[in-house]
Amino acid sequence: MTGASGQGPGPGDRVLVTGAAGFVGSSVVRQVLERGAEAVALVEPGGDTANLDGLRVEIQEGDLRDAGAVDAAVRGCASVFHVAALYRFWAPDPAAFYDINVTGTRNVLDAARAHGCARVVYTSTVGTLGLGGATADDPVDERSFAHVDHLFGLYKQSKYVAEHEVLRAAAEGLPVVLVQPTTPVGPRDRGPTPTGRTVLDFLNGRIPGYVDTTLNIVDVEDVAAGHLLAADRGTQGRSYILGGENLLLRDVLGTLASVTGLPAPTWRFPSSLALAAGHVSGLVEGRLLRREPSVPLEGARMSTTHMSFDDSRARAELGYASRPPAEALERAARWFVESGVVRPERVARCRWPRGW
């Protein structure tokens, strides 16, 4: 596949960002605007657009599953950042994962091809990579392939299939690059995402202990910057991990304790307990009560895996960089506190080393 460089957003360019009101998408929008480009925000009909408040963006409502709406949003755009996805551990309609993450991606690719976009950046996930044998000290990179039966949950499975649609389009000539964020944290995680939920639960005192797992912590703004670098310098059809630092979950919680002054949990739970809780929660809450499980099985399975990644390719080929995890976690914690979602008695106990 041929490389393409210098195709990123520039002054006056019209740029589409799907999922623009979301956690990562809204950060990409901000960086597009900082370059002087015109941002078109494709958002879910009736969705929360608070993350775009105060920004000079053109908001277009459209469902990714509606090919006509996607085509209308792409028309006239020099480049596309396809960030939108159904990123959850559970949904009442399981088919929605494939409808949104696969069919929706195909609609974006078809529209970008039809309108001659100079560059498409597709937001995938490190969840499509193999993690067999990974440890905090022995991370995996983009060449680590997953055993299909280890792709736990419909989110990972649907994103794995969507990647193949993207790679097929690249092989057919579409100038598309893939990025694979690790575990982003930071401001505007309104969902919150499963990652942000860990930070929020810590702040609210809802994490009694930890399991032996590893997370790669990265600030959402660094992930967004990586998207634009991929548009500038990425090689067509090539994927780039956008990460930060690999930390044991124990150390993630310890870092949160150090930046907030709240106590860190000290109990270490066996992985078997997390899996058992996930199975029971999935059966009782998910299948019988038809509501989101409080302990999603996919999340429980992930807790038994060291999600440790090597982002050397992005650093070497794109010039990608990331800030220290302590800074990223503190920014996330401060945003949740400012958003009023942390219990007042817990906020009163916070002691910020750098002051408020």
C-alpha cells in the first residue's frame, strides 16, 4: 500500500467528525478547529451535544445506519474522522453493535470514496489485538493478532469486523488510516465510558479492591492529537496504537489517590471472583431483567487480562507523544468533580496537591 502524507486538515478545509459530541470525538473537533479548519459534527439524532457547546461547528444530525444521511454529511469534506461507535459492554439490542459499528462504518467509507475525500481516519480499538502473554513489562503492538474466540463481547467483535471493512477499502485505494486508542481518560467523559467509570467509581468510593490487571492510561487530548497526526503522516491501510503508560490497576488507583488525596483500596481480589460476579450479573440483570449489568461480563473478562501496549510505531512514524498518566488521571478526576457527579462528602475529602 502506498503512503500518503500532508493530507491532514488545514486552514479552510471542511472536515467531518462522526461521533463529534462524544468523549474522543469532541476532542478531535477541538483540534480540527485549532488548525483553522471548518468542523462538521455528525451527531446522533436527539443526542447530548453539550461537549460541543461554545464551539464554532456545523452540527448535522444523522444515524450512521442511514446511508443517505452519512453521504450528505460527507459531501464537500476534504477529510473524515470516523470516531463514532457503539462503545458499551452491553446493549438491550445486541444487533445494534454490528448495525452501528460495521454497517455504519461501511456507509462512511462508501461516502468518502464517492466524494473523493483526501483522507479518512478510522478510530478502531486495541481491543481487536491479541493479548496472549502480555504483562505490564511485556506489551504487545499492532502486529499481535487476536484469537477470534478471545474477542470477548459484541463491541470488540463488531470492531474487529469493521476493521476488515476498513482494510478492504484501503486495499481498494481509499486513503484511510486506522488508529487504536488504549485507555483514554480526561475531560468531557459524559457517559461515562467504561474507562471513565473506573475513575468516577474511585472518586465515589465504590471500588473496594482491585484485581491483577494492567491498563494503558492516556489523556484524551493526546489521543485526539494522534488522530490528526495520523491524518498528516499515516501510511494508507496502516494502524497505529495511540497510548500512554502501562500501569497495574493497583498503581492506577494509587495514582488517583495521590492526585486527589482520597485513600486507595488495599484489597486484592482473585480474578475468579470478578468472573463469577460478571456471569451472575449478566444472567440476572442482563438476560432476565433486561437492564445493563452492574458487573458486565466483558469488563470482568478484561479484568483478568493485562492490557499492555507498545505504541512505538505511532511515536516513530507520526511523531506522537503523550503526557504522564498522573496528569491525565488528575484532569479526569477534576472534570468529574466539577461536573457535580461526585458525592459531596467525597469532594470534601479531596486534597489536591497542586491546589484547586
